Amino acid sequence: MSKFDITKMNRRELIKLSMMCGAGMLLPGKLWAQQCSGFLDQTPQDIDIVTGLTPIEVFPTSPFIMSPFTDPLPIPSALLPGYRQPDGTLTPNAPDAWRVRTSAFGSNVVLPPSPLRGRQDAMGARPRTAGVPGPTVPDAGTHQLWTDGSGVSGTTNGINVPGFPLPNPNLYHIRLQVREHSYTSSQVQPITSGGLPVVPPSGIAGPQALPASTIYGFNGTFPGPRINAMYGQPNIVRFENDLDLNPLCLDRQDFGAPDWAFLTHLHNGHTPPESDGQPHHLTDNKGGYIPEQWVDNLYHNYPAGNDSAEKQSFLWFHDHRMHHTGPNVYKGMVGLYPIYDPVLDPGDETQRSGLGLPGRKRIDPADPTGQTFNVDYDIPMALYDCCLDDGVTQHQDFHNGLGELHPEWWGKLYHRHFPNHGFVGDIFTVNGTAFPVLNVFRRKYRFRFLGASVSRIYELMLMRGTPTAAPGTQGQYQLPDGQQCHRFTQIASEGGLLPKPITRDSFQIWPAKRREVVVDFTKYLDGTPTTPGDVLYLVDVLEMPDGRKPNFNIAGAALTYKVPLMKIVIGGAPPETDVSNVPQNLRPMPDLPKNKTSLPQRTFTLARSGTAGGETQWVINGLEFNPTTPLALPQRSGGGELWTVANGGGGWVHPMHMHMEEHTVLSRVGSTNPHPEDTGKEDVVALDPSESVQFFRRFRTFAGNYVAHCHNLAHEDHNMMFGWSILP
């Protein structure tokens, strides 16, 4: 189809165009049909649409959930390896296993994962540089280090990588699919922003069922699959784009990457750039794999430098499509990746050679290799907030919309690609369910918390009290009489197990941050034993009215904001004896250089753009993100560098994420909050207003292009990101 310069059209012309589209719809950045011819949607034209209008930063008021704390907490099971048919059936040994729709080697051909040149993704081998012009780094489209140690970063090029060879990888298959998701089974009441009942656009008054929302999900679910990984056993995950297939003819609404592209990042393994899923490496297709394309991401599950002190424990994978990461993640592209250590943290408290942290491993009999396992009493929880359309809030920002209303989307997921503040919702979910219930035995549990929100920061506590309805407010319910009843024992942050556990009354979860805690449900804070039938709540006590920053709590001050996120019901004794333990020493930290002052030093300052509008709202060192120009060119070595990130404004907070290796915080200047987990490793720097943080990091094993960015995804999508490249 022919292209034309729609970006120069005025508002009247755009309205006229939308009226001429007939069955088509004018959606974010593209023009595409909402038809479903068979199961295949028409792929959108590659034309960018910019409205040129001032964004409307108004949130809808979501329908009020009338019966909270009735749906069980979804706990994803471990994904089984093997080729997956579009209907989800695993057929690893079928003749058509690993058939792809498109590739550099032809269409509709069988291409199993391979170390051969050009076999890492659908587009084949192509050159990459670290700048324009710049020194050459390993090509795209080819694995630079296979599990046997071969490749341009391995023995093929004369490099001896400690710890290699590794076993052959397990092969997983995940399809990006258009599906539906329901956040609650409760009846809901349409309300005004003041919390009063209102008749919705449908004209149906009173309590009613909430419609399901359209998502783009890994294997069509939200959260997506859970891969239980083990250090020393590599995995390959083939991510395949089936977003052009719409068998249910679902309305895609007006957000998500306009070209239906994806780019999956494992956050934050020690991963080569071709498998890291980030747009400084993948500049093709504006930084995304479009429908029919695929990529084989190789996760070595190998600690940086082959150093056990570098091992992590809870990763996640999410979309990283350039300029549309926030909408894609918000639309469902989230998956879980706990990673276990066969020595210290094997996922089984009965293995006495380990630390004995809570968990009982169960091998999945459906996997003939015996490598797929689930872990009882070890529960990941993805925290995510959202807004649901009220049908009377206008749709308009720099990407899409002309101020129109969408009454037909009442009760469905609503998103604005806010360039300024970020995005916060009024419904809070855990593992994709609003107000879930978790039933526990009287024993110790391991909870793995993930901040999967676009912008929201949480502060979690365990309380007893009585939930009270607060329709029209963020969270919809409060726990006004809530009193703390348990403490958390924090054992890990995003960098893995801490050197020593930390006893905490509460802790914060910033976007992309992970916090792992142990909770003993046999007794309360004062030592009183729990009894079967006791009820307590996981509570968020940090109010965040918009995406700028929360209203941070003052130590010792009374808490006035208490949103119950999840109900916890204590049952009886577990079916087996709890032999778990939290020892006083967990995982030692990696050694630091003795003479750090001689290391290369770099500073990156985060700021608002003073001149640019529209897309570029945020800059780093005064520059917007350019996927072809890196701001740092460190050499591949174990020597490392000192990096400083500075928050250039007092009105904002920034969770700044560094890809590739974990880092160690050395100092903070201008902190608002305590950061006790700085004793461990991390991959996201929580930058308080006007704060500056210096940390040490290394660059090992791989060469090529990576990024660093703010994980307030609205900031990242509006250019608060920079590329950097490791030179061979």
C-alpha cells in the first residue's frame, strides 16, 4: 500500500480521513482495519500519525469492584519446554516442530534453534556497529556465544570463557497472542469520580459484570508464563509474533505498539546483546519484531565472570519495543523468570547442602527430561495498577486520539501514553487479579515481589483490619483501622540474595524492582500464635497521586493511606514439617577493586527537556535517545568502571535500569529514603528527588550494544534512555 505524509495533516483533515476509513480505525500511530478475515487481521500500514494536539492528562474513574477478596491469587506454574502450536498444544517431536512463517531462509520452513550464522532471528545475519561511524561489534542475527563455548565471543575466536562449556539448552516456545483477560469476577458498579453511582453509556444501570479486556500476552496470558530456571542449565526461548492473528476478532483499542511489534528483554540476566531485547542493538523495524517474525533469545543462566557471588534469584521478561514499551507492558507483555542456584538456593528446603530457604521442589511429570519443576511455598507476585474506561473520558495524547470518546470500551483497559508524569491507575492487582485471596498454611513462605507497573511505586506492609469501601479513590478500598501484624525478613533484591537478611516493617517496590521476603505465618509480630481462619492483608501504604513521585511517608508518622491489595487467610498445619530456615549469612558480595579511584568514571544526568515537546520529554546528558549513537564505549574486561547517575530535578523520581550486569552502590548524595538493600547487588537505581548515586559495574563475557533507561516506562518511551556498547 502506498505511503503518504500524514504527519502534516491538520485536525480537520485527520477527522475527514478517519471518517473515510469505513471499517478501518485511526489508531495509535497507524491506520489499520479492525476486520477479522478468518483469523488474520490486516497488518497495519507503516505510517506514523502525530496529532499535534495537546495531550489530555485526565484519568477515567474505573467501575467500582463490589465484592473484593473473592478471587484466588493466580500462581503461574512452570512452563514446559517444546514447540507450541498456536492453540497452545505442545508438539516437540512433530514433523512441523519449529516451523516459522517467515525467515531469511524462506517462508514456512522448519528452523529449530541453532548456533549457525543468521539463525538467531527471522532477519538473518547483518552487521552492527557501536556508532555511526564506529567500531564494529558482533553481528546481529547470530548467537555470539553458544553453550559449548563456540562463537565470536568464545573458543571460535580464541577466547576462553570461564565456566564453559555448558549443557545443551532447554528449548521453550512463547507466542505473542491477542487474547482476553479479566481482572475480577466480581460485579461492578459504574461510578462518577466522586464515587457516586452513575448510568454508564450502555444505559444499563446498577451492578453488572465487568467486560474482559484485550491483551497482547506471552502465550496469551497475563501475567505470562513462568519459567523456573536453574543456574548451569541454559535456556533458549523462541518468541514468535502472532499478533496479526486474532481468532476471537477482539477490539485492539487504541494503545500498544502501532505496528504490533515486540522486543522481549529478560530483566536482568547476564545476556548477550542479540538476546537482550533492547533497541540499541535491534535497530531493525524501529526496534521491534513485527508480525510473523521471531527471535531465539539464549539465556545462558551463567553468572557474570563465572562468579557465584554474581548469581541472581528473580528475573522477569517484558516487552522493550522502542517508544512503546509502556503500552505493550501495560497491555500484558509480562512474564516471570525465577532462577535458582543448585548449590545455595535450589528451591528445596530439604536439600541440606543449601541455605534451607522456604520451598519444596516438585518435578513436573509431564516433562520427560525431569528438568521442569514447581516450588511450593515460593510465590511470585507481580504488582500492577490499571484504569478501566468509564466511557466519558476523552482519548487524546501525542500518539493518538482527537479527543473522542469510546463508550463501547466501558469497563475495558484504558491507557494514555502520558509524556509528562507517567501513568498510575485506580485498580491495583496482584498477578493480574484485583483483590485476590491467598490461603496459606501455618509455616514460612517465600514471597517474590515484582514492580510491574508503568510508574507506580508501592510500600508494602502486613496488617489486620477491616476493609472499607472508598469508591472513586485510588485503590477503591482502605483499611482505616489497619495495624501491623507481621514483619518481613528480606532475603533478596533484584541482584539476588543479600549478604545478610534484613528485618523490615515495610519496604518499597519501584517499577522493575524485585524484593524477596520470608514471612512466618505461625506467629504474629508480638509472638502470639496464629490460628486457623485468621485473616490479614497485604497493604500498600504509599500514596502516589500521579507519576511524578509518591507522597513518601515520614518515619514515625501515622499512616493515613492503607490500600488492602490481597487478603491472606491462615489455615492449618502444612502436610509436611516445615524445615525451612533463614540463616544469618546468605550470599557474599562480589569482590570490588582495591583502587577504585583509578577506574574510568562516567556521569549521566537525567532531566526534563527544556525545549522539545511531543516525543522528547526527557533527556540524559541533554540528549534524547538515539539507537545508533552510544554514550559510553567500555572495553570488555573484568576491570569495570564507576558510573554516577544524577536526578537533575527535585520534582521527580526515576528508577534507572542498567542492562547486562548487576552493579554495587558505593554512595548516595541527597537521599530522601533509606536504602538498606544497597548492601546487595541491583540493576535498578532508585533515584530520589535530586539524588545522585555512584556505583561500580563490570563488562564481561559479551560484546555489543546495550541500553540504560528510566523504568518509569512513560519516561523511557519519551527518550529517557541511552545506548552504550561493549567493545571486543
